[in-house]
Amino acid sequence: MSGLEIAGHKTLMLFSGRSYPELTAEIAEHLQCPLSPVNLYDFASSEIYCKFEESVRGSDAFVVQSHTAPVNTWLMEQLIMVDALKRASAKRITVVAPFYPYSRQDKKTQAREPITAKLVADLFKTAGANRIIAIDLHTPQIQGYFDAPLDHLTALPLLSDYLQAKLDLSRTTIVSPDTGRVRTAEKYTDRLGSDVNLAFVHKRRDPKVPNEAKVFEVVGDVEGRTCVIVDDMIDTAGTITKAADALMARGASEVLCAATHGVFSGPAIDRLKNSQISEIIVTNTLPITDEKRFDKLTVLSVAPIVAAAIKAVFDDTTVSGLFDGTTA
């Protein structure tokens, strides 16, 4: 059996879905644990087949899948892998989802809408997952959607350490792109120190221009300062690029952006390339293909964070201790 064994015949087995095997391989390297073999393929009908190539009975199994497009395919594949592990008598099954799927559908904002983030948690539970590991959920309350442990990791130390090494903090302002991300921005300022200022961008509709983009107003000291917009993800990049325009119009000397998840949907790459943002810093929770890479982009690896969390879960030691007792 390939895996990492400790006394008492406890065995860690690490499995990768097909969405982003490069990240799982990097996690395995940090764990010094070989990837366990799994046979995954699509039938002609597009249904997914899964078979583990060696016994998983009694193992501590970790199933890694990054939910990039097509999200539904990779979510279903991970559910099938979890079901197969349960039916093969794995002792404990941990879903590792660096980017939790459907995280933005975490509440009803209008009548007759689903709460899909809760549905995903229910699906993982029904499939047989005993635990979930995720990084920087869109909203922390998603932790409560799963009736078993959910280890909420954060890339904030990774991103803030990069910024600290790069910037003159006495001339830096951390900026929330909207009022909903102010708490995230505060966590950056808490970690970077008292020299760093805090600002946020307030979005409102221009009453004189119906059905048009919102007006972006800056609250805080940004003139002559390096501004860092912080967020959990960059999807189409519309809000972030408009926030950067507002900051530059208010006299910012430079604008950077730091976010955990580089979703980069639709027009995102063109918007970022042509924006006033000088550098975009993201992590590799999602695969960033060659066509999505550009000169302004910096990608940091979360593999050491995920590997440390997997090892802590396997050893039954604290996960929050990896982040000085804090979570995202």
C-alpha cells in the first residue's frame, strides 16, 4: 500500500482528482507521501468512473480536488471518489477543496433562490465525507453548513508576508473593494502593523444614469500611497479594476491587488492587463493556464499550507496553530 504509515498501522492516503493534479503532486511532495493510484475516466455518455487501485481499508484518506471550470464535473468526480472510499471501508475521509464550490451562493438574496453552498456541504456529507479542508471561504458562516469538522485555512499569512517583503509599509494602504470585505482588510492591517492605513471603496448607483455601472467612492487616506486591494477571489475583475480607477483618481501612487483565488472568468484577463493595477498577486488554489498568465501576475503556492493542515489532521494535532490560532 502506498502512503505514509505511523505506529498502530495508521495510514495516510492522498488522492487526486483530475481537475488540478499538479497541485496535489506538490502537496504530496511537501508531505513526503506518494500519491495513491486511482483510475478515473469518462464513459462515452460523460458519466465518471472511479476505481482505487489498492486497498484503502482502515486508511485516513484525503481527496484533493480544485473546483475550476467545469465546476459541476469536478464536484461530481470528487463526490464519486468519496463514495467509493466509503464503500471500500476507508476509516476517515477528508475532502480537500482549496476553492470551495458555490461559495458565493451562501444565502438567499431574493425569493425562490437556493442556498447552494449548503447543498454542496450536504452532498459531501451524504457521499461519506467526515471532514472538509478549504481555504478562504467566501463567507465564514459556510463552516456551519457542514455537520462535521471543517478546517478553514487562510492564505492571508502567505499573501501578507509577500507584501511585507515588497512594500514600504509606512506608505501603504490596504483597501477593501467594498464594505463586505472590510473585515478581511482589517486582518491584513493587523498582521502588517500600525504603519499601514485602511480604506474601502463604497459602491453606489448614479441616480442620473439608470441601468449603468455603479459610482465608486473612496473612504480613507490613499493620496500619494501604495494601495493594495484585498479580496477572497478575482472572478471577472470588474469590481477590482473599477476600484483601482477610483483609487488612482483619488491620488494613489500605485495600486496592487492581492486575492486568494484567481478564478479569472470571461473578460478578467483583458481587464486586468489593461487596468491601472501594477501587480496582481493570487495563489494556486485554482489552476492558472498559460493563456491566463500575464506580466502583472504573481502566483504564490498554497501547497505548504495544505500539506501542513493534512499532516495536522492525520496526527490529530491543532490546525489553527498553523495560523497563530486564527482562521480566515
